[in-house]
Amino acid sequence: MDTSRTPPTGTGYSRRSQEIEPFHVMSLLARAQALEQAGHDVIHLEIGEPDFTTAAPIVRAGQAALAAGHTRYTAARGLPALREAIAGFYQDRYQVQIDPQRILVTPGGSGALLLASSLLVDPGKHWLLADPGYPCNRHFLRLVEGAAQLVPVGPETAYQLTPELVARQWNAESVGALVASPANPTGTVLSAAQLDALSQSLKSRGGHLVVDEIYHGLTYGMDAASVLQVDDDAFVLNSFSKYYGMTGWRLGWLVAPPQAVKELEKLAQNLYISASSIAQHAALACFEPESIAIFEQRRAAFRERRDYLLPALRALGFRIEVEPEGAFYLYADVSAFTGDAQAFCAHFLETEHVAFTPGLDFGHHRANAHVRLAYTQEVPRLEEAVRRIARGLETWVR
């Protein structure tokens, strides 16, 4: 009897469900919320969600869509008007012409990742992923019976994959690589030249390049390059959650090569029918000048927060060797203080009521020596967080 696919004894549940790890930060969030309910003032630096609510023009567009009765399914690929608006975004932002037919609107960036992994990964096959990286990437691969080939990375490569690492790690089961720019949890960005080099490295091996561009727009002092500027065959994941501030609306998109669209549309029809019609109508307002002005104001606010928190943490002894150019995270080496990042985070939550995330959520490579802090609070709250962290370091028992 082949027991390799037998679920864990006594559960009756699938092996894949048992092997997909939980978001460890969610238990930390639950404890933080319990402390708040008990009357404590908790400073939340743990969750990767902008603190800004959805911009007013988008809310008005959503309300108008409801009033107009736009509550039915859309086509599986999404509203034609929204796909055209997204194509216009690529023309305006990157000077790249993208046929709207290549764009699929999805339920969040997660929906785009589900489509890409379902299309490109057979059982037992691998994508190369940077470790540390966003945890759901590897879990989606497990869901489709593939796997993440985690590649340990550090500050020497700005926590990103390189062609040299691809050459070293590639094997018979490898079929592609997923990179993120800007990256979660490190905030580092790949240049057009680096994306091109990765693309060439993968193409020479018959592999696919998938790029997570979900934090595009949230970069500081520069604009991130899109892989579509150098590789028209790449798959691009993006989302309305971060720069556009529509987290709860659950809306994203996938740009795919023309030859992949038919298969992806079939998958979308079967997996989720369509993305939210109301969210799609609301998202049309994202590309209006009034909305973009709001987003740019918020980008400036995030940069101000980064520029305060980065030197403040370094002054306390947190080692942040690569300055993040995007997203809203600081990935800090805390090995000067501890070898147990989970206990370290628990200490600050329980004693100082500051919540941040242990590295365990982002992979395995030196995870217990790192924490991630999200600067999704206003500067006065960050200043208070730093005061509390400084006080907490005095009581931390190494």
C-alpha cells in the first residue's frame, strides 16, 4: 500500500492542508487584539496593510456601482473597461504597450498567484523563491502539488535571486522562478537590468519568470521597473491592495503572454467565476487624477515614516543592512539581542504593547535572527513605538 499520500493519522484531512503552514503573525495579532480589549494601547507594526482607508473617489465609485445595480458576474477576465484602464497604466507608467486581452482581473493578488501557479506548475515541479519571502507564495505551490525551492538570500544580493543563484540551484524539477520587486519582507527592488538578467537566465533553461509587482507605486526616491519593459513573456502579478489602498475589496490582476490567456481564462471560470463586480467598477476610479494625487500623498507619508524609523531602529542596535527602497517594511537582524525572534516579539508585545512579526513567517533562512516591522502607523505613533522598544530592550533577558 502506498502511504505517501495518506493523510495524517486520525484527521481524515488532506496532506496538503496539513503541510501548509499558518500565518504565525495572525496568532500574534489575536493576542494584540486581546490586549487591546483588556484596555492596553497596542502599536501595530505587524500586519502588512496600509493604515489609510480607501480613497474617497474609489468609495464613491463603488457606491455608484451599487446604486446602478452592477452586482452581477462580470466576464472571467474582468470588466473590459478596467482591463483597458490597466493597460493605460502600463503605457503611462512604464511606456509599455500591453494588449488589454492579456490582462486578467483577479480576486486580489492571491487570485493572480493561484492562476499562475495552476497554469505553470505540475505535481512535483518547483519554482525558485527567495528565502526570506512572502509565505503564501510557497503555500500556493504546495496547493497545486508543486513545491517551492527556497533559495537562501541575504544582504549581499539585497535578499533577491540572481542569475548566479538560479544557475546554482536549478535542477531537473525546476520550471521557473518567482521574484518580488519591491519585496516583502525586505522592501528591496530589482532594476530593469537585474530583471533582464534573470529573464535571460531562466529562458536559457526553459523556465518561466513570474514577478510580483504588488508594491509598485510604493517606492521612495525612484520608480520600480516593470519586468514587462524587458521581458514580454513574463507573468506579472499586481494588486489594488497596497498603492491603491483597496485591501478589503480583494482585487488584483495578472498580465500574461498572449498564448497563455485562453488557458488562464478557463482556470478563472472554474476557480472563482469572476472577481467582485462592485470592486471592479470602484477600481476604475483608481486611475483618475484626483485619486492618483491622493496615492502620491500617501506614498510621501510612507517615505517620511521609513526615513524616521530606519535610523531610529539602527540606533537601538537593530541591524538593517540594506535600505528598503519600496513597500512599507523593515527587515531587521536582531541577532545582537536574541536567537529566538518569536520570544523576542512576544516580549515586546506583552511588556511594551508593540507588535511586530518574527522572521519565521517569511521562510527558514536565519528566520530566528530576524523580525519585520511595518511602518503603517503615523510618525508620532512610530516615535512612541521606538520609545517603548528602547525601554523593552532594557528588560529583555537574552
